[in-house]
Amino acid sequence: MCVVYHFEKINFGLDSPLSVSVVKDRNASDYGNIIQFFNINGKHIPVEKIRNLWRFIHDMNKDSDCEVATYFIGKNYRWLGFFDETDDEIKEGMLLFVQNFQSLAAS
């Protein structure tokens, strides 16, 4: 999914059934692989693509209290280094991370 999204070799967007399914399934392994892919390859990917994916996953998880949603919210701080400025959207993500940090540290 990440490779196809990055290289746009086929018509594939974040609203595709595959993307929506992967994010809605909230599989910790899938989330970990997505985060790792962009951490490793992020230097070669336009920041806007990373931000759009971050926004997509973040929005689907920010109101959920399931363990995997909390996992993503806790790990998404790794992507904040890609963004040059801290706007209101990024601040919201950072605050959500801080709010969930205690439960992540305990697990």
C-alpha cells in the first residue's frame, strides 16, 4: 500500500477501499509497517504526501480509545519531524500524543 501510494503507478489514493480497510482494521502490525516505511523512505517522499497520510490515519483514530488507535497516536510523533511548521493541526496531534503518553508508557 505504501509503495503504491508513494509512486502513484496506479490510480490509488487514501480514499481507496484498500487504504480505508487497512486503517479501519486497526492492526498494530500494519500501522507499525506504515510508520516504519515512511521513517525509512521519508527523505524521498514529498512532505505533502506524508502529511496527507498522517492526517488520514490520525483522523480515523483520534476519537477511538481502542489499544491500536492509541498505539498509532503514540507513534505518530515520529512523523512530526517531517513537517516544517507547527500549525493547529500538528498541535492537535501533539496534544493527543501527550494525553495518551501515560497509557502507552504503562503498557
